[in-house]
Amino acid sequence: MGRLYDIYSSPLSQVSLLGFVCLCCPGMFNALSGLGAGGLMASDITLTNTANSVLYALFAVVGFVGGSVTNKLGLRPTLTIGSAGYALYASSLWVYDTKQVSGYVIASGAILGCCAGLLWAAQGAVMMSYPEEKNKGKYVAVFWGLFNIGGILGSVITLGMNLENRGGSVNTGTYVAFVVIMIIGIFLTLTMLPPSKVIRGDGTRVVVAKATHWSDELKGALNVWKEWRMVALIPAFLASNWFYAYQFHVNALYFDAVTRALNSTMYWTFQIIGSLLVGLFLDYQGLSRRARGLICGGVLFLIMMGVWAGGFAFQLTFDRDYADPVNWTSSSFGGPFALYLIYGMTDAMYQSYMYWLMGAMSNDTSLLARYAGFYKAMQSAGSAISFGIDSAGVPLRWACLISWLLLFISFPLIVMVANQIKQTNIEEDDSAAVEDRPYDESEKIQEKATA
């Protein structure tokens, strides 16, 4: 049992378990969102956009204090509370599909916004603080891969259950399957270890600050605004989910139900590929950490500008009044399909890079929880605005152009932050000197006896 416990208490096992939690909850939510209109009829897209606007607005508000709540409640309770909102939201689409109760969809979106703000603050703290510095990129890739398997699984379920469905919405059984998987995710959070019991491969502990009073935690959340690097990354944070409203609308409008499911499956598959490519490069030890950050940022800029230029050219060929959904058997399917896959890959590359940048700023779990909450708050504010723009009926070519320009603006500021990356933060973490010390064997034996 001792060897098994050592494996289970390792950062890799705990980040992987977190990945499975997010596979079941936000991963399946992404599969629903990626279908466009939550899998409902394209005519219902205004309802789902309204729910998403409320969801992301509250996500943004709660995200600002999500790190403080995480530090006060602890990682495991925060993850459990946060994951519950996803099952509630999926159940609302199920109810709407059978009873057309639109109020439940909007209310559950609001509740999910609050829950998601907590879950992602805790998630970011785990993913960025548990690994050793040399492994932070790979751990982001491991998490991102597992998380996006949720999107793939959800899309495959949808595809398999709707192969003969030529209508505009998925069948009711699809929502039942999603709710069941999300409930499994809630229970998985209960199996995670507290940070104090996680031991790295070099024998050091995860840095865990003692819980402070609520007022001190809120002051800590406000102090994030004094960190110039986080403020400089605000345009990047806003941009990182801004384009979802546009991309998912295109998927809902341009393709029929079964083809939307195929597109969504491959969108999340290419997310895994993108995250792995970025994560492996960012942990390459043949270059300094600063050089890796700058090179990755430059390559990402070139790739994303090219992709969005192509996307804008495609968008000029149709708009909201498009009324001839494409099936995968159509001759016009290939090009838009390939573009949608590359959208997914570059999304993962961009977000994985954001997490790596924040992880390069500190190793402290409490501080990184606040950073993660701030990131998700800004990201969600961008999503709320973009879904609101989409609900207002703004032409898709303008939605595409706004997404592209916001990404363009973010990169000079990203380079400023990447240029300040230090080779290590270990010497600067005062708490690490105390909390991040190696275990001796007697401590390990005592931990196992009380586990």
C-alpha cells in the first residue's frame, strides 16, 4: 500500500484526477456549448446566449474573489461546490428540451457562473503550484488533454445518439447522459487529497499558506491589481474565451446537427494536440525559461494571425441569414471543417501559454489561486460581453474581426511579461523555505498512518 500511496499522493496523480473531474464537468459543458445553442434548435440560440451572458457575468464577479474563497474553504470543498453547478445547467437544457421552461435555463446559468468561478480558481491553483518548475508546461498539457477528452466524449455521445437525426437539435437522451457524467465528476472531487499530503518527486511539499481571515483574503484578491504583469495580461485574458461565442455560433449556423457533433469532437481533439505541443516546448530544458516564453509567444502570434486572417476571409462568404446547413457529405464541408479544427488547436495553445506564464510568476498555492481567479474573472468578463454582442445580432463578420483584433492587441503586452520571466522562483518564496522543505522518512510514515 505504501508504494500505491506514494503514487496517489504525487502531483501527477492529483493533477490527473483533477483532469478527470474537469473532463466530467466543464469538459462535458464545453461539448454542449460547442454544438451551438446548447444542442437545441438554432432558433433557440438567443436563449442560450442570454444564459451564457448571465453565466459569464457572474463567473467574472465570483472569479475575482474565487482565489480567496478557495484559500479559506480549501481546495477540495471548493472543487466539490464548483462542479455541482455543471450538472444543474445540463439538467436545465434537458427540462427545456421537454417542457420549454426558459427561466430555468437562465437561472441555472447564473448558478453555474458562481460555481464555475470557484472551480476554476481552485483548478488553477492545483495545476500551477503542484508540479516542480521544470514540469509546469507538461502538467498543463496533461490537465488540458484530460479536460478536453470530456469535450470529445460528449461530442461522440452526441454523434452516436444523433446519427439518424437530420433535425436542428439533439435528442433528449443526450442531455440525460451528460447529467449522469457530470454527477460522477462531483463525486470524483471527494477523492482528491489536500495539498499538505501531496509530495513532489524531489521530496518537497506543495507550498500551503495558513488560512487567514476573510478580510485579509479579500485584500489579497485586490492586491492582484497591483501586480503589473497580471494587469498587462488583461487583454490576453479577455481574448482567451472571447471568440467562443463567434466560433460556436458559426458551428450552429453553418452545419447541421450531426455535422456539428463531428466538428465539436475534432475541435476538442485538436485542443489536446495544441496543448501538448506548447507544454512540451515550454518545459524544454535546453533553453532558459525566459527564452522559451519569448519564442513561444512569437510563434503563437504568427500562427494565430494567419488562422484568423483565413477565418475572416471565410466569414465574408456568409452571415446570420445563412439558411442551408452543411452536412459532412457536402463538397463545401472540407475547408470550414479544417478551419474549425485549427480554431480549437490555437485556443488550447493560447490558454496553455497563459497558464504557464502565470505559473512562472510564483510557486505559492494561495497566490496562484488568486491569479487563477483573476484570470478566469477577466476571461469570463470577455465571454459575457461577446455572448451579449452575439445576442444583439451583430453581423458575424464584425464578431470575427473583434476577436481577431483583441488577440492582436494582446501580444505586445504578452511579450513584455514573458521578457520578465526569471529562471526560478524558489529563492524568492519565503514560505517555500518553511513549507517546501524535503520530507524525512518519519514524516512520510506518519502521513501514511493518518491518511
